[in-house]
Amino acid sequence: MTEIIIAVIALVGTIVSGLISAATANKVTSVKIEALTKEVEKHNKVVERTFKLEQRVEDMDGRLTRVESS
């Protein structure tokens, strides 16, 4: 009978430990996902700004070509 009680206590301890471990891992993963999301947003803003700058350079290059050919 004592062995059964010890086995049940060990089972409960294992389950509780697993749940705590899973919850902690979930929190860490959420924090990392949030950080990566912020980095992706920064990257996307840089890409958008670069695209706009490339368009402006193309426009200026066209204007310069027209001025030089006049």
C-alpha cells in the first residue's frame, strides 16, 4: 500500500513539474516571438525606405539625363 502512495505522489510531482516546465517554455517563446516581430517590423521599414529612395534616385537620374541632353 505504501508503494502505491509513493507512486501516486511521484506521478503527481512529475505532472506538476511538466506543467511548470511547459508554462515557462511558453513564456520564453512568447517573449522571443515578440522580439523577432519587432525586428521584422524594423527591417520592413528599412526596406520600404530603401524602395522610396531608389525611386527618387531613378527620378533624379531621369531629370539629370534630360538636363544634360538639353
